[in-house]
Amino acid sequence: MKQNAEKIYLGLLTVTAWFALIFQFYLHINSGAASTNELLVRFFSYFTIDSNLLVALCSTTIFFFPNSKLGHFFGKSTVKTAINVYILVVALVYNTVLRFIWELHGWAILLNELLHVVVPLMFLIYWIYFVPKHQLKWRNIWAWLIFPLGYTIFVLGRGGYANFYPYPFLNVDELGLHKVLINCVFVTLVFLVLFIIFVAIGKRQSKALPKT
């Protein structure tokens, strides 16, 4: 019964995530603000897009190819937990810092809510109800930090010569490097707090399991 419910839920999550990503990509590429290649790079320079893409790839692979190598990778509770934190940080940062900065119109409003609210909440619900948590370890946190760290290095490094920063709090030209680094430390702390919370939940679940 639970397996069937998970399958149905993954199907809904897959459709929702890909719809939001593909439609957002269409609007972005047709914005005409830069060359096609530059627009493509800028699209994937948003942590929102990268995290939603991870959700889409994870749900799609588990739904269609659960027994493949990639299916086994995305099927790991450690991988799902990392993705869960990434997409939750997207929701938290956007809804507390960025929501009232950008003015959106038309389809962009719907897509914005899907990418920053609906998909994060859907994946959180998936993690709560369908992901085993008892195998999570404190040491997993260091590996989970690699993705956001790599993203930050890429964005700051490229922004220096491309004159493009996807988020205002990462704009070195306007804020200065010192302020941006402080912002990065703050966001890293958000990641760490969430990682600690979810591992703690896993530890508690592990203690609740019957001893054999």
C-alpha cells in the first residue's frame, strides 16, 4: 500500500518539477537579454534551478528506473536528504529574503511559486513519509556541503568576469567581497542547521527501531 502511494506521489512530483523547469527555461531563453549561450549558463547559475533539477532527476529516476545505477544512487536516503535540504534552502531564502525584491508578471508568477514553494514542500512531504532516515550519520554532512560550496565558488568566480550574479546577496560589485562572504557564511549556517536537524531526526528514528 505504501509502495503504491509512493509511486503515485513520485509521479505527481515528477510532473510538477519538470513542468516548472521546462516552462521556466522556455521563458528564460526567450527573454532576449543576452546571447543564447550566455542565457543557458545564466539559467543554470540559479541555485533554485539546480536544486529543482535535482528533485526532478531524483523523482524521475526512482519512478522509471529504480533498479538502474542512477536509481540506486538517488534511492539512497543520504542523497534524498541532501536534496531535501538544498530545495528547502531555496524556499527559505526566497521567501524570507528575495520574494519582495523581484516583480513578476503572467506565467512567471505561477512558475515562481512552483519552483520556490510547491516543489520544496512536495519533496519535504516525500522525505517525511517515504524516506527511511535511520541510516543517516553526522559525517554525511561534510559530503552534503560539497554541492553548495562548489556552486558558490562557481558563481562568484564567474561573476567576476561575466558581470552576472544570480542573486543580489552574492553581487560582489554592489556589496563588496567582504559583505558577500558574510552572506555566504550565513547561508552555510542555514544549510548546517537543516542538516543537523534532519540527521537528528534520523538518529531518533534509529533509536526507535526494535533491536535485533
